[in-house]
Amino acid sequence: MFLCVLLSTVGMSVTGLVESFSLLVAVRFITGFGAGSVLALSTVLVSEAFNTGRRAVLVGILINAFPVGFIIAGLIASSQGDWRVAYQIAALTLFLPVLVLAVVRESDMWSAAARQGKVSVAEITAAPHRRDLLIGVTLFGSMLVGLWAVFAWMPAWVNHISAPEAAQSNRAMVNIMLGAGSVAGGLFSGLLSDRLGRRAASAIAYLGCICMTLLIFQTQQQPGSLLFGSTFMISFFIGINQGVLSGYIPELFPTRLRGAATGIAMNAGRLLTAGTVFFVGVLISTLGGYENAISVFGLAYLIGLAALYWARETRGSMLPE
């Protein structure tokens, strides 16, 4: 956790200082490497630290830390036009790695399981865990494809359809609504997951994402209160699903494999996302606009919804030892 937070904070802090495109790509890769690892590690740590009936609620609260970052980024973007200065503000986070060393401790579950030796890839992909791993990759990956198509391209779309004098403020407002919706969804995810079960809660979130994608991008909306409210709602359903799945995936695996398997499930989808979302730019010209391109990537939600049929329910169960 210390190393991953260090990569993220240092990467953000130096982004505004680089002078070449190739170095910028390298620094952003390092930052993303750390951030993706923090997502997986933090959910596992919280799951194991609170192996109780309220585990899903606590993981949902944790997941809110990520959309809070989008809200802060939106606020910075609305008041700071120079991207280099905006990234240099991230130097304020450099105390976080030290805080990890001072505060975070290993879970008792992992400390006991670690005595059994190191985990191999063959063990993670063995028959007893293969199905859960594939389901976890499919569920989280399908969510991420739709999520990043919205989070990465919706601000650009709003900028494109806005009047020049309102473009920056509209883009910032969309970022804020995306972050606020995710926060609300993350807070609600644990309650919904505990009440209805992991599969049903995730299904509701997938259906909500599909409906809101069609509403936003296929009804010719223009910047205004309706669009900003719709942005909040699609992010709300995304936040629910991210919270539900972040709590659900660690529940599928025994303690020795939990960290590695959760990391694979959460980040294999990111590798797919990194490639597929780049094609939004190609689809924009091929399909006739941002609206159709983002809607096509929203079809990934259907894959996740279908995968829930084979997923097993874990509500009410303790983490497997």
C-alpha cells in the first residue's frame, strides 16, 4: 500500500513539470499503476479488517474516496485554467505514503494465511477458483468499460455541445456531478447489497446505467439542469455497482488468494478498458458523434448483467479463510 500510494502521489505531483509527451505518458502510466493497485489493496484490507455483517456498507464508504477525487478535480478545473498548476496542487498529497506507514496495519486474517507460503498464478487459476475469477473479471471489466467511456468522454462531449463562453463551466459541472453521483451511489451500495443481495443490487445498477445511457445520449439533451441531473443519476448507478462489486469480489476467494485474485479481477478489466476506450475517438467519426459512440460502449453493461446469472450469492457469509 505504501509503495502504491507513493507512486500515485509522486506521479501526480510531477505531471505538471514534464516537458515532453513521451515523459508525460510514462509519468501517467506510473500514476495509474499506483492508483489501480490502491483500489484493489484498499478493498481487500477493509474487507478483512471488518469481517462482519456490515462489511458491504464499510466497503461502500471506502469507495467514496475515489469519486471525491473527481469532485475535487472538477472544482480545481473550474477555477484553474492552467493544467500544470492544477497538477502541481497534487503535491499536497505527498504526506499520504507516510500516513500509510504510520496508520495502516496488516489484517489478522492475512497474517495467519501468509504463513502457508507464497501464492502462484496456477493456484489462482486452478479449477476451484477459475469460475469466480472469470466472473469477477467480467463483472468489473464490463462496468469499467461503460464507466470510463462516460467519465473520460462525457466532459469532452459537453464541451463540444456548449457555447464557447460556457464550455469550461459546463465541463467542470459535469465532472462535479459525476463525482457527486458516485459518492451517493457508493454510500447507498452497501445498504442495497445487504438488503437485496450482491447479485440483485448489481443487476439494478447495471439496468440503471443502461437506461441512463440511453436517456442522456439518445435524446438530444443540451447543457442545463436536466443534463446535469441525468449525469448525477448515471454516476449514481455506476457508484452503486462499483461499491457492490468492490465488496463482492473479495468475498469470492480465500484469504491467501484474496489480494492477488481481487487485483486480477479489478485490473484485468482496466487493461481492456485502456484499449477499448481509445476507440471511442474512432467511433465518434464512424457513428456520427459522441452520443452514438458512448452509447455503443454502454452495451458493455449488458455483458455484466448477463454474467450475474452465473455469479454465486455471498450475502450473509463470512469471508472464506
